[in-house]
Amino acid sequence: MRFPVPIAKRCLKIRIQTDLRLHSYPARGSERFTELYKKRTAVERVFAYLKEYFGMKRTRHRGVRASVDFQLSTLAYNLSKFALDKLNQQLRNSQQIA
């Protein structure tokens, strides 16, 4: 005697090539998708920060000038984050000692 399979346990195998916009890889809801989504949102937050505070919103040119502007902005962003991380680490160490 076979019992019917509940709807939640059914697995439909669909080729991704049928509709790439509807069926994505990795599948939504999987662990790999959540890790990838975390990375994507982190990159988007950095780009938004660069656009807002480092003037990357106004760049309307291409070529060497744009790439130099972008590289200098990302360098300044990375240095400020690195310095902030070091400062926070020193503060945590001094609080643990006290």
C-alpha cells in the first residue's frame, strides 16, 4: 500500500535553461544561496557607501580617470575601515584588561 506524498515533500526537477529568471542556481532557500546573498548584499552596501560618501555618484566619465577615481575611493574606504577595526580591537583589549 502506497501512501500519498505530502506536497511539502515533493521535489520537482526543472531544467534551469527553461526560464533563467524563474529558476535560479543555487536554488532560493538553500544554504549556498543564503551565503551568496550575504556576499552580494555586502558588496552592494560598500557600493552604496562609496556613492554616498566618496562622490562616486557623480562620475559620468569612463576610462583612466574613472578607474583612478574609483581605485582611490576604494583605497580610502578600505583604509578607514581597517583603521576603525584596529581602533575597536584596541578598545576591546583595554576593556578586557580593566
